[in-house]
Amino acid sequence: MAAARTPSATDQQSMGSMTLYCVTFTSVVTGDTWVSGIPNIKYFWAQAQGTSGTQASAGINVSQSSGTFTFVPGFDTQTVTLFVTAG
């Protein structure tokens, strides 16, 4: 069941005038959301960490509206890392 998610790990790195946020979530399912609170988002992408076997080639789609990210993984219950640049 889709739900609001809390990151299991976060990392923030300076990239000159921009900031890179690396945010990890566990057990992401289709429709899960995260309200980031990150201002001035420029770019974002996500990477699914597949497991061996059937999830080895699964991908992830992510959309963003007003700082809220919505996930659509190729397989449910995947670990996903979201990368966001802002500045």
C-alpha cells in the first residue's frame, strides 16, 4: 500500500553554487511519496537497487511537484536512492 515515506539515510554535498542531496529509502512501492522540503530543485533522478534474480533489471520512475516526490518502481519493495540537485 502506498504511503508517505521517511528516508533511511540522507547525505548532502556542496557542488559549487548547488547542493546534491542523496536520499535512500527502503521498501518503496508504487505511489509512495516523500515531502522533501528542498527549495529550488533543479534536477532529480532515482536509482533502484535490484536484488539478484527477478529484480536484477528493474528500474524506477520518479516525479516531483512542489518538492513532493512520487515513486513508481519496476518492482515493489525496492530500495531506492533519490538524487536531487538544488540551488
